[in-house]
Amino acid sequence: MITDHQYRRLIMLVKKEKTLSVAAAKSGMDEKTARKYLSERKLPSQLKGSHTWRTREDPFVDAWEEALTFLWNPGIESKSIFCYFQRKYPGKFQDGQLRTFQRKVKRWRALEGPSKEVYFPQKHYPGDLSASDFTNMNSLNITINGERFDHIFFHFVLTYSNWETGTICFSESYESLVEGLQNALWELGGVPGRHRTDNLSAAIYSDLLKKEFTGRYKSFLNYYGLKGEAINAGKSNENGDIEQSHNRLKKAINQALILRDSRDFIRREEYRLFIRKVLEQLNSGRRERFLKDLKELRRLPEIRLNDYKKMELKVGPSSTLNISHNVYSIHSRLIGERVEIRLYSSHIEIWYAQKKIDQFPRLRGDGCHRINYRHIIDWLVRKPGAFENYRYRDDLFPTTRFRMAYDFLKRYVPRRASSEYTRILYLAATETEEGVDNALRILFDKEEVISVGSVRSILNGRDATISVKDVMIDAVNLSIYDELLSCSEIREMNYANCY
């Protein structure tokens, strides 16, 4: 078979040799063959015909019409159809024929199948569009003081320069959306023309007939002069800039964590600053385009809006408040009073008579509860019988030792267990929780009886032990070293040891 190299050599030799036969011989081909290729003026590879025929019989020819009834559904996989045929026609199709069937389906879809969705790249303009979305960060396996830190991240991006920032949060609530978006705008120092979000329930009210922004979110957009946009449900590609930024950001954070050689942080603020450094590093390469963004941004308003949702609730007879489907305790002196609730994304503030009287972390999810025993202990001591079947009893064990103390009392003095434990809890509220916990530790270490009297005795100092934090070191008399240096016997002994 003549190769392209032989043909090129023939072309060169024809110009040099006297006859065609000599040139053909030196090119390694017959004279007639050389004359044929010279007349065609094409490389041998160009003269080859395409391989359009099958080398073996199509094993799926009988089942192909039935396969087409499934293939018009774009969501079905070729492997699922193949497994269906194996079940319907036992023994006809072998596992090794799967790849053959997949190639046949792939070729049909490319030549005759339904058209695929086309994505149209968009042109972005400086200062025109920003986008935001929430992304789950649990895959990074972050821990705070050794405890797993589950959280999400509000991610904000300018689509022209890809400048990005964000805020750590714990739910896709309206409060998280407003806090994250305001943080981004005030860090940016200006307001873009439009802002695009995902199809968030916190910002969008939708039913079968219409879809529009909620009143609160619409007011927020009007305050900043932002034109709001939302993508269609299930069409994440419409917010592709932020979706791609999610992947790049989490990859960059993960690489920084690997270099740090630890995913544990002492406190949440340290982790926040760590993310801030990663963002600064990512944004450092976008400065030129970012400066163009800044020139087109509009001015911020004089002050930022409140980041909280305000509501008024009446404190129930159980000294609790039901806030966003979760139960929180409040001091019993406020039972029957109406208090103002300021619901932030991460915490809750309680206000009464224009004064903040309490603050506690916001619970995540629904149906949860957070009961502070200090709020109700004065009446629980008077009604100890209510403790055993109290709906939120598990919240009244501040530490594991308190739980162990109640279990001890329940085992050895079951009739007085609730009374004794509530009095111990009262000591923790009126004295110190740490002191009572330490007293319980001492009693368990000495295997002594647990009672309110024994705990009070230790608290009063009659049976106290030195804490591991109280380290006492006697003063050193430096003259001792002078006596050692002046002792001739010791010097002689040292010299002898040296030799």
C-alpha cells in the first residue's frame, strides 16, 4: 500500500530523474502506480473511501424500534433501556453488549435525536448586575473548638469583574438574605443597577398564577434603588456567574485549609477572618475590571436598614415565647407582658420598655427549644413535682455532671430526686454554675452521696480542693547555687568525672 511519504518522495524524484520508471523505483512503487497517483494529484490518504459499512451484524436491530419509544424522553439513560431489554428478552443480550448499545444510542442522539438546550453567553457591563445565592459549606468539614460547624454562606458577586464577598449564616431566611446583601453593598461602597437572586422563598412569593417579590424584599430593593431579578425555578444556569463562583470559592478555601494543615478554629471570628483573607486573595487579580465597576456604582443611602425582623409577642404562662416555630424561655417576671422581638439571622434580642433585656442564639430548623433554667428555677424549686415530666426537661441539665447527679438521685432516693435536683439547680443559678459543677465532680470522685447539703458544703469551702488552675510555685533561694559553686569537693568531683 502506497503511503503519503512515498507519494511526496515521488513528486521530488520526478523533477530530478530522467525517466518516470527510475523515479518510481526509487520511491518504492510500480511505474503504473506512480502514473496513477501523479494523474490524481492527491495524497493516497485522500483517495481512501470512508468506512460506512458494518463489519458485523447489529444485535439490536429487532429491538431498536422499541428502544426509540424510550429515547425520545431526554432524561432516560441508555443503560436503563438495555437492562429493560435484558429483563424482557432473557438470554438475548449479554452484559458485554452494553457498550455497543450505548454507542448506538449516542450516535442516534447526535444525528436524529431531539435538540438539546442551548446556553447563550451574556455580555456584562461595569456596575450593572450583581448576583447572590446561598451555598452549603458543610463539605469543608470545619470545626470550632473541635465541634462540627455546620453552616451556609451567602455569596455575592459582581458579574462584570467577578469581585466577590459573603457572610456566614445558618439558614436561607429573609434576615440572612438582607444581612448578607447589606454587608456586601456596604463593603462594596456602592449600589449596582440590578441584583439577581435564586428563586428564594424568602424573597419571592409564588403560586400557580404569578410570581413576584414579597413586600418586605420589595421595600428593601426600593430603599437601595436596586432593580430585582429572579431566575426561573430549576434553571440555575440563569444565575451561572454565582453558581460557578460557588465552586471556585469552595475550592480555594479547601486548598487554603490544606495549606493551613487544620480545619479547626478557636472561635467563629477566626474562621470568618480566614475566609476574608481567601476572598481578598481571589479579588486581588480582578482589580482592573473592579475599578471599572466602581466608577458605575450609585451612592449608598445615608444609613443601612435594620437587619432584623420585628414582632411583638405575649409571654405565655410557661414563661416561653414561640418565635418562628421554635420555643425560647424568658424570665418569669415577664409572664403576661408583651415584649418586642428582634429576629436577626444568627441571634434574637428581647426588648421591653425600649430596653434590651435579653439576647440568645437563634435556633436552626423548626420544632426546637432553648430553655434557660435561670428563667424559671425560682418557681421550679417551689413545684419540684413538675420537673420529672417537664416537656423541656433535657434543657435543665447545664452539663453532663448535672445529668449524672439527677440519675444518681433518681436511683437512690427516687421520691426526693426532683426536689433535691431542683435545689442543686437553684444553687447553680444563685451561686455559680461552674462551682456547682466542680462540687459534683468532687463528690463523684470521692464516691460520696449527692445531695444539696453536700454540694453547698463544698461551695462554702469546707471541703474544697485546689483547682488545677491554681498553680503555686515556691520562691527559689538563689544563694543555694552560690554555695554549690563554692564547694571545692563538688568541683573536684566534676573534674574527675570529666576525665
